Amino acid sequence: MDIHVLAVSGAHLQTVCVEGSLLGRELLEMATGPQEVARLLHHNEPVVVHKTLAAQGITDGTHLTLVRLHITKQQQGDVTVKVNEGLPLDNEE
């Protein structure tokens, strides 16, 4: 199925051909660069990374919005400290 990825502005970024069994995480990885922090939105709701696209009602021709998130140096450092100390990360990190 073809999934259309749009910018927040509505500009078309890319179309990807995928199976409905693909996980949200895999689609997000296809739509972003290796160092980007982003979310894909489907009807203004985040695509769930651990569910398949089909389970989320994402079908052929669906338009998803890619929202890139800015992460400050302070936030990067905070997460690095938590990872190095073996502490759990909050869902938003």
C-alpha cells in the first residue's frame, strides 16, 4: 500500500510503499533521518510505534504528517545521563 508522508505545512515529502504488517516504528525510521526525533501523526494522533499500520487503520492512500521535534543540548545530556546510569526513560524522551 502507498502511504503519503506530509510536512506540517502540508507539503508532500515522500510516498512509501509498505505492507500493513509493518510496525509504526519501522515506518517512522523510513520517514526520518538517523539523528532525527520525530512523530508521525494519523488524524492528529501519534502513530503507535509498537502496533502494525493495519491495526491502526492506516490503509492504502493514507496521508500521515511528519512532525520533527527539536531537542535541546540539555535534553540530550539529561537522556544520556539516564541511559548511562541505567535509569528508566520517561515516555516523552
